[in-house]
Amino acid sequence: MPASSEPDDDLLDRAAGIRLAAFDVDGVLTDGGLILGADGSEHKVFHVHDGLGLVMLRESGIQVAVISARESRAVEERMAALGIAHLCLGQSDKGAALAKLMRDLGMSRAQTAYMGDDLVDLPALTLAGLGIAVADAHPLVRERAAWVTQKPGGRGAVREACELILKAQGKLESCYRRFLGP
Amino acid sequence: MPASSEPDDDLLDRAAGIRLAAFDVDGVLTDGGLILGADGSEHKVFHVHDGLGLVMLRESGIQVAVISARESRAVEERMAALGIAHLCLGQSDKGAALAKLMRDLGMSRAQTAYMGDDLVDLPALTLAGLGIAVADAHPLVRERAAWVTQKPGGRGAVREACELILKAQGKLESCYRRFLGP
Amino acid sequence: MPASSEPDDDLLDRAAGIRLAAFDVDGVLTDGGLILGADGSEHKVFHVHDGLGLVMLRESGIQVAVISARESRAVEERMAALGIAHLCLGQSDKGAALAKLMRDLGMSRAQTAYMGDDLVDLPALTLAGLGIAVADAHPLVRERAAWVTQKPGGRGAVREACELILKAQGKLESCYRRFLGP
Amino acid sequence: MPASSEPDDDLLDRAAGIRLAAFDVDGVLTDGGLILGADGSEHKVFHVHDGLGLVMLRESGIQVAVISARESRAVEERMAALGIAHLCLGQSDKGAALAKLMRDLGMSRAQTAYMGDDLVDLPALTLAGLGIAVADAHPLVRERAAWVTQKPGGRGAVREACELILKAQGKLESCYRRFLGP
């Protein structure tokens, strides 16, 4: 399936059925940078726009999950602050992790979206009915994704994906209205 | 009101009356990045150009305030170093926070500017007589702002807004002269 | 030899014979930024895409080495996590360090690649049969390199080099297939 | 004097006489970002290319100085590692700080270069015989500088200035030769 940066009707149709949205961490919720200290400590940089997108998804009744090959306390802290319940960390096989999550939550492929950026995301991205790639994803990931965001990872790509899903489900306007007032 | 990147006469007229300038933090005074460590610590990146802009505003007799949904010791430290008196942190309702600040300081809407970047800033941005958006703000925020800066958040957008207000009030030249010498 | 950004047949021929790939750290595996704290601590930012590239090289039977003028615990931690065995840190003379490594591993110049970004890398880069520069390398380094990546240091340049070598050796497809599934 | 990005003969003439090169820190040796933690700690990001430029200046017999309005242990650590002797930190009046340094070292204006990025740098930049601005300096600073680098602060602008001075003095080739070998 060719990658495209503008959502067309087929894409919106697929996004309309999503009940579970799963996201990779490094390169998707971050720009891929691993900030390492001399003492073995690690910092990650999340973007505030992405956080609001995940909260809007969650408050609109969509299950939100994070799947990462790495363990990270920073990810746990950030997701707890955003009220994200499903954390699958330390998963070297992301396809298996997503498959288990889908079974646990009773989600079909057509109800599941996955967003990734590198080769290790391909099994999950092709398992999900809606595979999304960040703008700076590996070429092969962009090629296999149903949609490629305009923004790169860690700089609003996740927010773009959240708004696409909400828009396709007719929920984006009510999210906006909450902030626009009467 | 359509967003524009070049200040016109109407914009300068409005900026001329500003006595209170309030700024969002994440995405405005920073680039939106939340640097999180494994121990729950958080770092923020401020820009030195923005700091001088806030100081020039303050020294020109304009009240400067910061309004954020998040609590942050780093914000407190930075604003204390810049001599910024009005800190409204942990405010989930920024519109209410700005309304209270305006009452406390006896400021009208026409005397108040607010600068933001995301949906949560819309109530405050539309309450203020002069709403300003950073270049990389959410499309809806750019659309509702009277002016959109050329620079993105955390990279000089705040400085641009400060100089616009000072210029409109005929105070920018005297700020410059202080550094240019006799 | 003129620098080029597209691999041609001669370049692929040379890359096909590589058995040892050595990489500079600052400016190649990072964007050149040295994050220094008040307590003398240092952080480095590695990119997750580069990490997977190094692992794919290693798992394809190519020796991977890192040569740096600086000592860094963060480099040690990152390379240990990636299973990189050959760490040559604190080497003010990188040409000598690479020459010793080649002797220890019994590698000829034609079997050795080196990737760098600044003048201090020139002795190693010209010793190696395949010298590679990052997109934002010093002009003289770009000029002396057989190939210049499209991406800058710390933002995927190392991954580009890894995939070039794997592609030239006919190993890239099998790396991809591991993630694409049956 | 109009700012230009390409060195012309007049600029090279002026650079040929420089015996003291002084640099601002935030926005020049860094990209202007102040990384602040909740505990009041501060980190700065220096670029490895700039470090080599300062070392080449110093080893070519040119006095190198750093002048900053802020105190910073990170700056002290970095400059000590580079062997930079003249640190003028916590100087709110950079013009006075540079004037004192010139007196102490017996340097004339024609022998002195200063590199800055913001209004607070103007007194020192106009005192020095050769004023240099980074690409992303404040418009007024770019206007008053004799030369504007192609690269922004913290991303190689200092290295560009160092190489300009060394080139004008006929010392750049010998710096290069040290790395190119016989």
C-alpha cells in the first residue's frame, strides 16, 4: 500500500473503526534520541502536544497502549501522568505484544491502529488494521504504513495520528469545542 | 480573525494598549519538549533570547505573567531569575487563571495579551484582547490568534512577541539604545 | 576522490569487502552536542535508529568498533547494550588506534571502513579503505570521504552507513525479512 | 556596516590582525538553550566542532577568552578542558569586561575580535575591531557585525569564526596539515 501524507476516504473509513491505538516509544513518542548519562541514567524527551492527543483519545473512549522494546521508568512516569493504562515495555517482539493486547482487550485487526518508525515495528504495524508511520520513519516502514504523518517523531506526529482517528470518528469537533467555549 | 505573520496597523494599535502580557510555558517558553528522567525528575529548556525579552517588558513597566497547567520548579527558578512576579502554575483552566489575574491587577481585556500554542490555551487566548500564537502552534490556535510569530516556541517566539509590544508602545528604541551606547 | 551522496558501483564494490566498521562518537553517533552539568557530569544523545544499524552489522558477522578521543561512561553503557565489543576511547591519535585495531583483528585496509566528521578523524578515515563522512562533517572531511551520508550525525547517519555496507554485501534483504515475517 | 555571510578582502585584512578572540557563551557557544532542572541545576550543550576551533586558535598563538553575563560551572569545566585561560563570567557589562581584558593583555581594538548574538553583546561587539555575529543573532547584532556566520550558535558558528581568523593569518593550512599527515 502506498504511503500518503493526506488522509483520503479509505483511510478515514479505516480510522473510523479504531478502538485500540498502540504507539511505539523511541522515535514515535520521542525523536529517537536516547539521552544517556555517565551513571547509566537515561532521559527521554516527550512532546506536550502528543500528551494532549493521547488524553483526547482516551477521553473519547479509545483504548491507548504503548509498546516498546526497552524498559523505561521515564515512559512509566509520563504514561501514568496521562492516564494511559496499557504499558507493554521490554517487548523484543512487538508483534506478539500487540497480538496479546488485542486478545486481552477483545480487539479485531480492523479495530486496532499501531504507529511505529523502524523495522522492529513492522510486525505490529502490519498486524494492525491501520498502520501509521512518522514522517522520519525508515523507508520500509513508510512504505508499509497506510498513512505517514507530516511531522517527525517526538515533534507532534502522535498528535497528528490522534486527531486523524478522532476526526474519522466525528469526535474531533467536540474535543475542540471543550476548549472553544460556548 | 485571520492569522498573519507581519504586524499591521490594527495589530500595532492593539499592542500599544497592553499593560499585562501573559505567557504559556510548554510549547511557548519551551519547544514543547518534556525531558523526563528515570527518577521522575523533569528538565525544561528555556531560551536566553526570550529571557531578555521578558526583562525588557518588565523594565518598561508592563506586567509579565506565566500561566501553565503543570507545576514546575524549573519554571519557578527561571522566572525568579528574570524577576517575573506573577506565576500561575498548576492551572488546568487557563482562562479562569487569566481572568483572576486580570481582576487582581485591574486589567481590562484590551490591556491584556496572552501567548499560547495548543487547545488548552484557547480560553485564555480568546479572553485576552491580544492573542498571540507561536509559529508551530496547533492550527486552531494559529487561526484564533491575532498574530502568529515567525519563530517556533522555545526558539525566540516569546522574544518576538515582547519586541512587538515594545515597538507598538514606542519603547523598543530606548531598550536598544541602552545597549548601543551614546 | 569527490564526495557523493548516492552510492555508485565503485562504492558498493568497496563496501562489499568490509569486515570491520569503525565509528567516531561525537558528531557521528551523536550530533556533536556535549551536554555538561554544573557538577562536571556529561550526557550524550544517541539515536535509536543507529543502534539497530550497529546490531544488524554485528549480527551479520561484521566487526563493529568505536573510536573516540574522549573517555565516556555513557558511550561504554550504550555500546555494551548493543553488544559492541571493540571500544577505543581516550584515543587522541585515532589513526594509530585504528591501525592497532586492524592489526589485532587481522584486517586489511580494504576490509576496513571508518566514519568520521572532523579533522581529527582524517588519519583514520584515510587509512581505512572506505572512508565515510556524515552530512554535516567538516568540508575537508567530506572532501576526503568516499561517501557522504544524507543524514547528519546523531540523526541516522550511522544507520545509513550500516545499511550501505549490508546492501553491498547482499545481507540487507535478510535483515529486512527478519522483521517482515513470512 | 552591512552584514555579509561571505568573507571579503576587507574582512580578511581585519581578521589578519587579531591577537585576542573573545566569545559570548549562551547563543554563541551554545544554541541559547538553558536546560534547567527542578533542583535548580543547569546544563549547557557545547558542540565538539567549536571546541576544536578554540584549541586551534589557542595553539596558533591567539588569546582566547569567554565573556558571559551568567555564572556557570559547566562553562568553567568545558573551557578548562580546552585549555582556555581567560574566563570572564558573571559580567553584566560585557563591554567593560572586554575593555578590561584588552587592557590586561595589552591588546588594541584592531587586535581584538568579539562574537555575540544578542543586544547585551553590542557594547563588546562594537568595541572590538572585528565584531562577528552568529547566523541566528538578533537582527540588530547582525547589522552591527562585520561578519555573520553561516551556522547558528552552538552548531558550529564558533568554529567558522575560528577558521576565518586562522585563514586570514595564513595558519589554517598548517592546522589542516597536522591532521592530513605527510
